[in-house]
Amino acid sequence: MTKYNVPGLSLAVTRNGKLIYVKGYGKADQEGNVAVSANSLFRVASVSKPITSVAVLKLLEEGKLKLDDKIFGAGALLGTEYGTQPYSANLQAITLKHLLTHTSGAWKNDANDPMFSNPALSAKDLITWTLNNRPVNTTPGTVYGYSNFGYCLLGRIIEKVSGKSYEDYVKTAVLQPSGITTMSIAGNTKADKKTNEVSYYGQNSENPYIYNISRMDAHGGWLASATDLAKLLVRVDGYPTKPDILNTASIQSMTTSTPSISNYALGWAVNSNNNWWHTGSLPGTYSEVVRSGNGFNWAILINTRANAANFDADFDNVVWSAIGNANTKWPDKDLF
């Protein structure tokens, strides 16, 4: 933490369905001298994406969606509600699976990422602006390009199909069945800070409070504690120790990579060691959730981010080193 000037960090680790370690380190708020606790809430940034993926898969299980459903065009999930007609052939070819796997052919997380433009626009108005100004230049399904906007679209699809707001559907279909009651969509400014929420500290002149975080809901907007995320992990990890909220087929689909990229599936990074995970990063925020192939899961939340090359790897390796060390003594009691 000292090496990377980290004010505060929260860590939760599970093993075989039990919460075996949870601890806060450092300061949730430096000015107020408030310590990080097990209940401290952090922006989780792109760790929101696997949450959205689980919600989409719940709708698939309910028979309300299919992976090959088209997104735009007559009869498609979002129809012709957004943007200017006529739609291009590429736009009309995008499917639900393309959005989940970041293979839509457009809207990459780069300098032109629409989610970081036009902060005054609502999500719906931003979709229209993006369709009119950011064309789909690559055939969908052929190239991987990490897309925040694609997950914004998934949030709107969840709303249209479920008849609820994105936040409400995720709470009722995903979080509540996992025993999670304290997660919500984060606010944008210091004035929006919620009870138990940490303060965020930018580095290298980054300002954590100038972004429309609430508009990022489905791709980067959730607020959670490390314990909250640990509760979710044990309900989607495919292990028999706690009942999963998705069926076996859904978990298999969620964690199977596509031909376009070998290490990303439906909202989760994956590898051949049967691990799946996701990280998140915004000014003032770093997050990671991991489901390992050896029975351990964990969540790390930090209230800053550093641009140093090994910042994320060093924090990731702390837990990997501990679970890989035969001398580590893990408690058997369940802290959930």
C-alpha cells in the first residue's frame, strides 16, 4: 500500500463457500481519519460487468432472452427506438452474445469511448448520440474490443425485457437471492456519498468526482463492500458448497470463451486453469473479483488507482501467494 500510495483497501476471501477472511486496511477517508472496515462501500467500476452478465443469464433462464437475439432493427430487442434510420447492416447484425463478449465491432474503450463523453446526456440520449456518431465499422463477432458502451446497452435491454429499472432487476434477481442488501448504484460527486462509502483519491491529477458514474450503471456503476462481492461469488462459482443462483448450463456458458478471444467469456475473463475473474478501474478506484479453480474466491477493493505498471498485478499476487502457500493457516469458521 505504501509503494502505490494507497489510502485504503478491503479484502474478502472465501474457501469452499465460507467467508474465511475479511479485513479493511488503511483509511476510508483520510481527512476524517476514518478507517476502512469490512462494511466499507467502494465503487467497483468494471466489476459491474460480471454482475450484469449474471442478470442477463437470469433472463435467459426465464426464457425472456436468447444469446442470438438481435439488438437493433425491426423486431430486435431495442427495436428502432434509438438513433437515425436506416440502420447499417453491421449494426443490425449485433447480437446479445456480441455485447456480452465485447465482439460487437464498435465502441471500444479508447479515446473515443462514448461512455466518457457527453456527461450531461442520459443513458438513452447517449445511445442515440452514439449510434449517430460512432458507426459499427467491423463485422460483429469477428474482433474483440472491450466495450463499456456494449454493457450500457445490456443494461437497457435488461430494463426493457424485465419491466424494471436495471438496478431494481439486479437487486431482486441477483443480489437478494445472494443475501446482499447493501449494494446500489453509486453517485457522481462527494455530495452523493452514501453511508459507509469511502472517499476516492486520484493520482497524477485524476479527479474521481467528475464522471457520470450513475450512467455507467451496467458497465461500471455499482457500489459494494468486499463482503458483498464475496457473497455473490459463492453463488455463481459452480461449487456445490452453496447453491448457485444460476443453473449449471448458464455457468458453463458464462465461463466459456469464444473463438474471437480465448480469455474472455460472457462478462468474465477466463483461463485454462478453471479460474474466472474481472477487474475494474476508474480514477480513485481499483477492484478485482476472482473465482479460482482450487476452491478460493476473493474480492479486493481500493480507493485509488496508480498508473504504475505492476499496480494491479502486485495486489492480485498477494492473494495468489497466500492461497498457494502450504503454510498459510486458513480458519475454518464462516464469517458470512
